[in-house]
Amino acid sequence: MTAPTVTEERASALDLSDRCDRCGSQAYYRALFTSGELLFCGHHGRELMPVLEAEAILVEDGTSSIPA
């Protein structure tokens, strides 16, 4: 089985309109699976990271854009 490539659309940076699939907050993590993608806020992304790393094809971490 070959992992799908990340398209330019998928590789685009997360923006204000991207929302966490768990709580609706701004998304900073994108997890790409063969069946689709899930978005998570910083809190839920960190909480679920062990599972995401084990199951996702790709996990994009956009937390560097969180204002200090």
C-alpha cells in the first residue's frame, strides 16, 4: 500500500477558518489519514499526539504560529 501524497491544497497553512474537530477552537494540528483529515486545536492535538503519530499518514504541527 502506497501512502497518498499531500496535495498543495492539503499542505496549505491552517488559517482562522480551520476549527478543531473536538471542540471547535482554532485548529493548529492537521492529521491526514487514508480516509480523510482531522483538525485539532493545540490542546487536543497534544493530548492525542501519541495516537495520531501511530495512526496518521502525516501530522502537521502549526503551533509555532500561536501568538505568545
